[in-house]
Amino acid sequence: MKKSLIVAMAMALGVSATAFAANPFSDLPAGHWAYASVAKLAAAGVVDGYPDGTFKGDKTMTRYEMAQIVAKALAKGAIGTDDRLVGEFADELDNLGVRVAKLEKKSDNVRLTGNFRIHYANNNLKSAYGTERGKHGGKFRSRLFFNGEVNDNWTYTGMIQNDQVYAASNMEENKTGDSVTKFQRAYIQGKLGDAVTLTGGRFGTFIGDGNVYDSRVDAVKVEVGKDIKFTAEYGKMADADITCHCVDHGNNVESVADKYYRIGLGAKFGDFGLETNYVKAQNVNTMGMHYTDDKIWTIGAEYTGGDFNAGITYLKGSNDDIEKRECSQNGWVAKLGYGEAKSDKPGSFGVYTKYYNQGASTVIAHTMNGAYDYFGTQGFKGYMVGANYAILKNMVAAVEYYDLKGKENDQKARTIWSELMISF
């Protein structure tokens, strides 16, 4: 029997020879002098024995095995860091700790997550001359996210996206069966001190609550502050996922804009938040604009209290390709919502609505799923209603209805958009 070990551990735990505990090992007789001590140590998780359920008390113990037991006793508070056993096995404990720490660090260093989305949209479009036509489309979208830790303050994020088109109609085109796979995110992010965050690479950006831009950029971003935050970005607006486009003006559009910069200032006071932005983008090619510069101001306010949220955003744009008329330059969006479907809480749900009144020069790549680009330079107005619901864990369904029309004529676009998002 490992007499010296048992005595040392029993003393450390204050175990007496008469203490009672169930027999944890098949080769430990109930009448043995160390029975109660070993049983107590096993119950405390300090000694484990061997896989075959034996203790092998007559086997000579290595220093490394002893160090493992001391480490467990130390972790459970059975002995202190100044105990003689800790001093005796200091080198072995140090080596054991280093190896374990490295293994734990490596296992957490890179994390893989993803989601799969089944999406379908149907647009009912009506021109100013009363002509009606339909446009529908569906996709399977897969995303894999890679998150890696560079050091204690910096991380890397990558995302690969694959789109499989299963249904499409776009005037003369039918693109069913098309598949595209791209690296849609690849950026590093880190902190300088407590107040400064830097981001560089290809990442998603969200401007004016998504009413100006919600897509990828190849850029650098600096954020300073917490409750009051200053933001500055500079780079290029990347190709955007605008699947609701109904006219392409004869161009094969791969990017809605070229170089851009943005300056923003936000503040949060309890349940209230305020944000203002200035954006200048070159070679904008959306909403009937043909590779001209766009300058946009936004100011927005938002309230979030419990399950309720509400907000309003005012926008003012300027573009040399659009006639200087108020309907094209100004805009505002109001929103109201209750709850939210959370993938880890089956049965959770959310309902929401928005009203839009936006000039063409206030939009670059909108966050909405309606056919806003159909209206060209006149801009659009109208409303949407939507709901989402967590069907099962990591499975969320959503449906939205949009009723939009032109700000100057009788063009209309009604959209039913739906999705099932499966995350893993």
C-alpha cells in the first residue's frame, strides 16, 4: 500500500481511520488500515485509481503520479500552496500545469460555427403604366465562421459563404442551379488599451440602422469609447447581396459603390441610444445612380425597454446624378418591435414593423428584404411587417411582407419574403 501517500493525504484532509465511506476500489479490503482514508480521498476526487477499478496499493508510485494527486488536492483546497507536498513536487506540478494550460489554450484557440438558410422571396411589381409582372427567387445559403485567438487582445474572424440558387426568375433570365462560394469575411480585430478597438480586412458594416448600408466592406475601422463612441472607417464597399434587384440598367453590377469613408458618433443613456453618421461613397451604382458620388447624413434615436424597442432615423443625401428635388434627397424610417426569436430558446418569438420614406440618394445597400431598387431615382415609401419564431433549438423561421411604392408615381412593389435559419 502507498502508506506515505495515504498518511500525507489523510492528514491534509483531516481524515481519521474510523471515517466511513463506500468502498471505491475492488482490491481495497474493508478492514485495511487505510480503508477509510482512501475512500475519503476517492470521494473527494483526489485519487482515481486505475481503469479496471483497482487501487494497486502495492505498486510503486512515480513522482509524476504523486504530483497529479497533489495537484488535485491543491485544486480542491485540501492543501494550501505553502504545504510541504507542494514544495516537494514543485517541478512536476509546474510541468504538469504548463502542459495542461497549453492543451486547454490550443483547444479554445480556434472555434468553428455556422448556419444554413433556406430563403424564398416573391415580388409582385407594378409599373407606372399599370403593367404587372412577377419576380421570385430562392436560395440555400451556407456559412462557416472561423474564429481564432491571436493573443489576449486580438482575434481573427473568417467566413466562407456558399449560395445555391434553387428558384429564380428575373425578366428573361433564369439562374436556377447557379452556385457561388466566396470568402465573405476575413478580418482581425483587437484593442489598444481599454477604449480603442481596431478592425481591418473584409467585415460587415451597418450604417444608419441599416437604412444606408448593410453589407461587406474591405476597410479599416477605429472605434473609440464605450457609452459614448466615436467611429471612423475608410475602405471600399464590396459586392453586396442585393437579391431583390429588379432592374440592372444593362450593367453586370458586382459592387454598389467603390471607395468610401464614414465618421460616426453614438451615445447610450440607459435604455436610450443616439447615433449620427456622415458617409461619402464614390461610384455609387444603385437606385438609378450611375457611378457618381453619394454623400449622406443620418441621425437616429432608439429605445429598448424589456421586450419592446422603437426607433426613428432621419437621412439626408446628395448625389450629382439625381435632380435636386426634395423627394430624392431626404428620408426617414420609423420602427417598432416586440420580442425576438432566440435560437437557444425554442418557443421564443418576435414581431416588428417599419415605415420607410426614403429618397434615392439616402440608400446605398439597404438592410431590407423588399424590392426597393425597383423605384430608381424617385425613391420609395411604404411599410413592412414581420415575425420570427424559434421552432426548435437552433432553428428559427421568419416571414416578412413589404408594401412599397414610388414617391412620385404609381409604381408598386409588394414582397413576401421568408426564411428558415438553422445554426450549428
